Amino acid sequence: MARESLELQQARAKTLLRRLRKAYPDAKCELDWATPLELAVATILSAQCTDKRVNKVTPALFKKYRAAKDWAETPQDTLEREFHSTGFFRNKAKNVRALMARLDAEFGGKLPKDFDVLISLPGIGRKTANLLVATVFGRPGLVVDTHFIRLSNRLGFVKNEQDATRIERTLQKIVPEKDWTDWSHAMVFHGRRCCFARRPNCAGCAVKTLCPSARTDGKPPK
């Protein structure tokens, strides 16, 4: 595949997003939440776990634990039991307790709005911080999850790249900042509903004419 200029990548991305918006007009974060703290917890629980599973676990948790202090003062083993079905429950319990303790002690129990402050907190990396910034605070953010990584490679915007931060930096140059959040939701929706990790549905893909991998059974272009 011939190397595509940045200008052509930007033009292709614009058309891609237009088509995906039409295909998925309801694209949004699929985790259930009502407060910023709830979304922070749900996002931590979603690591290596489906949103569907997390959404089954969190309703009871959110009734029981409402303030940051509630989470922080709950014993580690109790949260481990609560989180067990989401996998990696020990680390998730540790991160939630540490995060909530910091929020209670330093931020009045509230989630800070600043991205750099967010990524300094326990359990919050760039993906989670971008999701919180975009979903809670309404500022643009590229949420690079496994679907985003897979589609970025298949669509030819990166080549054999699995590092989320490098992919984020690359796509920041291709996708206009105002569209970062919509692009993120579109990538996740398309990855979950069409561009599967195994056996992508290229025949039924809304962007197949814009995707170099559609001609190679979903394999990223060489």
C-alpha cells in the first residue's frame, strides 16, 4: 500500500466519521453511570471486562457506595468480593480505594477536571482520563481502547502499532480536535458491531470502501 499523505488521511478520516455517524447515530459511552465518581469506578472495572458485565455489577454498588469516603473506607476484601465477577478484582479494589482516598483527602470528594491531574491519580491512565474528560466534562478526548487500536491498524492510520499513547498522538493529527469524542465512540461501536477482532464483517461494513483491510479479509495492510 502506497504511503498516504497526512492531508489524504485527514480527508479519509472526515468521510469515515461521517459514514459512521450515520451508521451509529446513538454512539456513546455504554457504561451506566449517574455521577462522575460512578463513571470513574465503572471505567476501572471495565478493564479486561465487558461493559455489559460491568453494568450488571454496578447498580447494587452505586446504591451502597455514594461518596468517595464510602469507597475509601470499605475494606479491601469487601470490595474484592464485590468486584470479583469483573476479573482482576484485587487490583481493581486496590485502585478504587486508593483513588477515592485521594479524592476525599485532596479534592473534596470530587473528580478534578484537569487531565494532567486525573492521570496522576491511582487507577486512572490516559484512556480513563480521556473518557472522563469527554463524557463528564464535555471536552474532546480520544479514548484509545482495544477496539480503537484494532481499527486504527486496520484502517491504515497506523501500522503494526499497539501502543495506545502513540496511536493517540497519531490520530490527534488526523482527526480534528472537535471530533475526537465522536471518533472514539464510533470506533468502539463499529468494533463491537461490525469490525470484530475475529472474522470482521467486511461485507456489511459502512466504511469498507475507505478501508484498505477490507480487501484482505480484515488483515491490516502491509
